[in-house]
Amino acid sequence: MGAWGPGLFQNDTVEDLKYDYKSQLKLGKSDEEALEYVLEVNDTENLDDDEKYDFWLALASLMHDLGRLTEDVKKRALELAENPGYDLERWSKKERPKREQVIFELKEKLNSPQPPRKKISVSRPFKCKWNVNDVFYYKLGSEYADTPYEGKYILILVENFERYDARIRGLGDVLPVTILKLSDNIPENVDEINSAPIILHFIKYVPIDKTENGKTVREYERRRHARVMWYSFNFSAFEKKLTYLGSFDFERPDNNKYAPYPITGDRAEIADLPANFERVIHEALDKNHISSMTERF
């Protein structure tokens, strides 16, 4: 058990439980389906003693708070709370009284009427409306005064899209994978887009197997990544800062020249974009992390 305190929600097991249960409700699952899901993924018939207390006590507390506590979950939790011997033995002399208080308060809570059933807003998957081969540009402004980059342009080339659960597991956001480039001017054709250098800010550690004294030794080579996948957070607001250039069949960089993902090869690096676009770009340019299509890092 990875625990950092005696509270009901201060360990790894219940952190995952809380996330999974609420996520199911946010996906539009019924109360019964959400409960069935967490029972199944946590294999409740085979929980060890530590996990048993952590799981059932926290689940009962969570369901009570949301006005969804069932009699069966309440019964299981109270049975454990009334017999906390093993659970208390896990804690140090300093932490044990705090845990006793936590369990006492939980029993009072579960034996009191639960609040009205809380409404959980159903989340919808984000689907980027950009298209493959779309190219946008962003002009660098006064924040780059006294640098070689003031007045230049960041080109955002949309290479493809990936389905990725950035917010809720199972939601299926569709996020753009882009290549970022630096340009002195607004490109007028695809050749000018292709000739613009790539911004390489995102680091990958690529496994490289080498043979030393007849033994295979795995080392990790530090490479920079040519592709970046965007999050959906603040996407609409940031999109207003971009200017659409058009659709161009631009060249794709060879991933092997940059930082191929260890497993899939084509998976893009995920960055905190667009929320921190200016910071990410500033760091890349400040460290001169730009490259031509043929250079390797």
C-alpha cells in the first residue's frame, strides 16, 4: 500500500478508486454500472487485508457523499469499521489515534442519512476540428523583444490525430499531432513551409541495446522530438490566436532522425499545449532547439 496518511483517501488504492468511480459517472454510466466497474477492476473478492479496509471504507464514504450509497456497500464498510483491529495495527503509535478518529467519524457518517443524490455532469469527448495538412501560424510579439525571434512566426503543421484519454479514462478525446516550425515570414507555398526549421523542445529517452564484453547492455540515448500532441485544455481560447494559412501536403520528418517512441515508433510526445504555448516555445527558442529536416539530435 502506498499510503501517506491515515485518512480514508490518503493511499494509492483509494486514489484510483475515487478517480475510477467518478469517471464512470462522468462518462454517463448509471450508478449500478459505475459501482460494478470499480468492483470488477479492483477484484474485490481477492483483496488483501490492507486493501480490503482501504477499498470498502473509502468507497462507502465516497458513495455517501454523492448520495449513492447502497445498503450492501454500507454493510461491508460498517462490518470492517466495527472491527478495526487489523487496520489499526498497520499504523504507528503516532498515527493510530488519528486513524481511530477517522473510522469513528466514518461510522457516524454512514449511520446518518446520506445527502440528496448529487448530479454529475456528463463529459463529452473533445474532437479537434482541424484537418490533416492544415497549417496555422502564430506571430511572436513583444515578449521576444531584444531576441532574434521577435516578429517571426511559429508554424503549426497538423500531421494527424490520436485518440487519447487526457481527461477521463475511456472518454476518447481526439487530439491533434503537430510539427512546430520557425519561419521568418508567412510562407507563400509548401516549399517555404518545408524549408522552415523544426522546433525540437520535447525530449525522449530512446533505448539502445549495445554489446559489451559479450553481454547486451541497454543504454538510453537522449533525443529531441519532432512531433507534439496537444491537450484539449484551453484549446478554444488559444485557437483564436492562430491564423489559418491553408492546407498543404507538407513533408513529414523521419522519426528515426529524432526521437522515436520506444514501443510504437510513431507516437507523439505530449506537451502542455496550448495552455503553456508561449512558455514552451520560449524555452525551445531560448535553448536554440531548432533543426533542419536532415539534422539529428
